[in-house]
Amino acid sequence: MGWDYNDEPLSTVYSAYKQADHARLEKYFERRLIRTSPSRALVKIAALPWSRIYTLNIDDCLEQALKKSRTQSFDVFGRNDPLKESDAIFKTVQVIKLNGNAKRTQDGFIFSPEEYGQGSAQVPLWYGQLAQDYSNYTFVFIGSKLNEPLFQHVIAHMRSIQTRSPQLAYAITPNASPIEKIHLQSIHIEHIPGTLQDFSDWLSDELGGTIKPWDLAVGRRPELRNISKSHQLNSQQMRAFNSVIAVSPENLPRTQLTVKGGSIREFYKGYKPGWKDILDEVPAELSATKKLILNIGDKSVNGACVALIGPAGCGKTTSLMQAA
């Protein structure tokens, strides 16, 4: 724009540019951020199967890397696009562009303070999904100091409504000050000094060659062995595989199937039963549990949803484990 630059933050520069010449800004994004060339490190990362990748970048570098790697097909979502179930068999990776997409300038971006404020007032759909995923999975943030007001807003809201702590996450940036590290620890994130290249090299060392999407899917959900590799899951089947925990002797947690000899079981001390307790029939099978098992096995109600309701601590989880 020919203006003097005095170390103003990106959000301020963007806001000024947008105000002065919106059309020229969009053309600038298109010229600089579309048809990019991904680094070899990014292509190596894209060659591994992923479920979802959230990005704060608006360029097409990640899509170009996924095209080059050819490990998975990919779907790109804007922050307000309809939500979609992740692919349980990892044929497709979902790329979620949280702050906008240079290829879809009509959707707008989140860079200026005003845009962050609008997003906080009405949280975009995929930002809400991000908060939910963040509480359930291990996240690795690469190249961002997480100085993102909207991200911090949705994560803080998620913490306020959940009683359990999120999984420990990791932030990989070249450096962080002692204060920045302590700040990250306060939101359950561990800082690791490094770059995208370092992360790519670490993945190669840890995993050795490539991992096929099907192997990852079966490792995560052994019951998938019962379907063909070429089978294409519909949306209902994906939701089932993502939501339902299949129980069988093969996929029970091994750590819960052993009890030290001569010790009093934790169950008798008031703790919830483990799978070993269930298999050894330690908790009594209540009449409600027997009724539940009969309902599940009743062919006349095949396909119906059986609801198990009751106050906290009455034994719903125990009944479900016994029935399973």
C-alpha cells in the first residue's frame, strides 16, 4: 500500500488494508496464498493418515501437500460450514480452515479485532467442534504461540462446562520465554522447542516408514476387521463407528484384566468396577440389568434404542458393562 510500517500487529495492518481497499486485499491474498509450494517436511507429514487437521492459515499449502502425498483424499471446510463426521477408516482427512480460506474470500476472514469479536459473540460451528475435539484427543499445535483470542475463548468455555481436564497438548515453536511456557502449562499445554521439520523428522524416526490408513483404522477399532477394506462407509455407519464402543475380549483394556493376588479389590472400597471385576462377576447382577439384557436380545425390538436412566451412582455404567 506504500505506507510506512512501524511494527503494528498483523490484525491492525489487515484491518487498515481492508478498510482502504478490500478488493485489492482479496487479489493480494489470491496472488500470494494460492498455488503455493509446500515444503518437503509438510509433504512428509501429509503422507501419514490423519482424521482432522485444523489450521489457522488461509493459504492452500496443506491442500497442495495432501495432493502430492496421495495418502488420503481430503475435504476442506470453512469455519461455518456444516459439521461432518470424521472418516472412521481414514480414507479422507478433514481440513478445517478456522480463520478463512484464500480460495473463498466471500466467506470472510478472522484477523482483525472486530472479526475476533464477532466470532466470540456467535461461535462458528467448527470452532465449537474444535473445543469438543480438544477435550477428547491429544493436540499438537505447530508454529503458533496460540495468541488467538477466539481459540482461547472457545477453550475457556469448554473448560467451564466440563469437570474433567483436557488431554495434555503440545505446542511446537522454535522458542518460548519462561513466562510463555508457564502460561501454556496453565492451560495444559507443554512447549517443545522445534520446527515443522523437527516434527516431521521425529514422526519418521518414531514410526519408521509409512502407515496405511486401514492399518491405523483397525488398530484404533479392531471390530473394523469384520468389514472389507474397500467398503465405503455411509454417514450413519461413520457416526456409529465414531460414537459406539464395541466390547469384546480382544479389545478390553489389558491393564484392567489383572488383579494383584491377595489384595482387596478396589470395587469393595467404593470405586467403580473394572473389566476384571465384571468378568469375575464381582458386582451383583441386579434385576434391572437382567431386564436390560433381555431387551437387547429381544429380536422383536431389533433396531430400537434402549435407554438406561437413573440418578448418579445407581449403577448404570456397571449394568452397561455387564450387558456388554
